[in-house]
Amino acid sequence: MPLPGMCLLAFFAFHRPVCTGSLHAPATFTHWTHLHAPDKDTPLTNLTRDALGWKPFYMSQLEIEELETLMPARIATVHRARVVAFSEIGTLELTLDPGKSAGEIAVGDWVLAAPVEHRLVRVLDRQTTLTRGTEYHSGEKQLIAANIDTLFITTSCNADFNVARLERYLALAHDALITPVILLTKADQTDDPDSYVTKARALGRDLEVVAINAKSPEVITHLAPWCGKGQTVALAGSSGVGKTTIANALTGGNAATQTIREDDARGRHTTTGRSLHHLPTGGWLIDTPGMRGLGVAEVGFGIDATFPEISELADQCRFRDCEHDSEPGCAIQAAIKSGAIDPERLKRFQKLTRENRQASETIAQARDRSRKLGKTIKGALAKKRR
Ligand SMILES: Nc1nc2c(ncn2[C@@H]2O[C@H](COP(=O)(O)OP(=O)(O)O)[C@@H](O)[C@H]2O)c(=O)[nH]1
Ligand SMILES: [Mg+2]
Ligand SMILES: [Zn+2]
């Protein structure tokens, strides 16, 4: 079933009593109004919180009082001063309190909303957080999306295939605690897709690798294990590798190519260009424009997880700060000599580690500067008041 733009929201604009789980909606919930009236052509479907991706992890964060008075909802789009969220009682438009910035809220977030006022009360802790290091000098990392279960790291069976770039994406996914799956598109355009699969599999233990023709109907079947009820996925990869083609196949229409403005009934400008799309298989796809060129910063954990054969053995090096070059007693160099570790993997690990360290230091310095600046401003204001 195609779910383009307007229809997507209309799809959620149903109204039904809240009766699942342990959340019992108080009478005030009947006062919720919805953005859109149900479209007569769109089947009304009851989406439970489970179907929206709710998990015990989020439930465990709720106070009893919040359980009784607030409505959990999942962020579908983020605008400058408001958000659109999906909930058990339909699509909600929520305002942000003064002082709360749209930049702190990501598509995929679970939030608690106040009835009647249509206010976003608080953002629940995220199970996974996908960020992007861009403006290191400002000390900021940009929030891309929240609560993604699986990141489809997409490349093609051609010159786009680059192990260093794949490892970079793997490090970001691992650091965000998101399960990575490598998608090799254009398998129909090479005589030897298996050689690409073998090279990709070598980039991790138990790493899932899928070779597909993104233009064939098999896409849905191949990706079904990660796109079931309540599961959230996103696509990352260079331009031209087939992300839009896959998104269209998964959504069963052309939802992913819709501009987000069409999702916005009032035609107001959005700030992020990201959105949450329901899949016919029961899962959710988050558009992640801006997941192409990727810098690494503060992802030491993710890098270690991407190169487990190196990070695990590093404990056995004589020096704790061993760079694994020519230091005496280096367990990694010994493993390279015995053939247990691929020297090319070590080179890429070192390069990524260096880049991560430099960017992390830049971020730390920028944060330090802005903290000092904050103190200076506070001091000046205090002096003025005296
Ligand atoms: N033959 C073939 N063409 C593909 C495949 N995946 C993508 N394409 C084509 O590659 C081009 C770029 O695809 P697109 O989905 O726009 O890539 P995106 O930039 O990652 O969103 C389009 O012309 C697609 O039809 C594939 O698996 N096989
Ligand atoms: Mg595209
Ligand atoms: Zn070493």
C-alpha cells in the first residue's frame, strides 16, 4: 500500500480508546484533537504503542503520575517550534516550551505529551542515538535520529565499494548501539557479487551482509528480518548507491522521495528534512539525509567494536598507550607477524583512531571555551546588577 505524504498522516489520524498495556488514559485524552481528518480512502488502522516501537526500556522511565496523565508519542517530524508525533490515539501536533530547542529532539524520539495543552513535556532517554560530527570547532554534534534499531549501510557492487568508508559507518553504528547491516546494491550489475559479500563479511564478526538488486521486488523479502512490527531502520551511504530506490521498495510507494513539506498539512517549513515512515511490513523507516559524508568524533567505543580483533588484543600490549607501530612488546604487531591480523585493518584502525582523537580534542576544547565564556558573561551580568 503506498503511503505518500498526506496519506501517511491521514493513516494515523484515527481515534480510538486507549486500552492496551498498563496505560489507562484518563478522560482528558478525549480532548485531543488531531491534525487531519481520516481520509475515506485510507483504511483506519489501530496502531498500538508496540506497533510504534515502544519497548520496556521506555516504559521503565515513566513515573506513576506520568503514566496516568501523559501520553507517550513517537516523533515523526521536527519543526522549528513544534513537532508532529504518532501515538495510540492518532497523529498529534505538539508545541515546545520556551527554552526547549527543536535541535534537542530527533525523529524517532519517544516523548511524553500533555493532553489539552498539546505540549511536549519531556523526551525519554534514547535506546540509540545517531549523531554526526560536523561543527567540531563549535563543540557540537548534530543529532540525526533516535531509537533506530538497524542501520542499513549501503554501498554498491562497483567502485563505490570502499572498506575504509564501510568501517567508518560501522564505527558510527556501533557507537550509537545500532545494529549495522551491510547492503550491497547493484548485485545485478556484476558477474561476481560473492566477492563483494566476502570482502564485506571480513569487516566484522557476525556481520550481516545482503547483496541485492535494489530495483527488484526481492528487496522486501531480503530486508524483512529487520523491518517487522515496531522495528525501526534507516539507510546510510553515498549518493547514487540506491537508498531512495530501497526506501521506495520498503514503503511500498514513493514515500521516501516525498518532500517533507508535503507531510506538513499547514505548509510550514521544516527544519530537519527527516521523517518517520510506516512500512507495510510493520516497521518504520527514518529518512536520514545528511548521512553521507561522515566525520568521526567521540566514537572510540564504536571504533573498538568495529575492530574487535585489534581492540581486544591491545590489552596484551606492554604499554597501555601502545600505538601498535614499533613499540616493544606490541601484541598487535606480533599478531600481524603470525598472520592473525590483517595489516591493512590495523592501518585503517590507526587512521580512524587518530581522526577520532583529533576531532574529540577539538570538541572538548570548544566546550571548554564556551563554558569559560558562559562564566565570563555571567560574571559581567552579576557586576552590572551590583
Ligand atoms: N541495476 C540496478 N540499478 C540500481 C540499483 N540500485 C540503484 N540503482 C539505480 O541507481 C541510481 C541511483 O539510485 P538512488 O536510489 O537514487 O540512489 P541514492 O542516491 O542512494 O538515493 C538509480 O538510477 C537507480 O535506479 C540496483 O541494485 N541495480
Ligand atoms: Mg536518494
Ligand atoms: Zn601494541
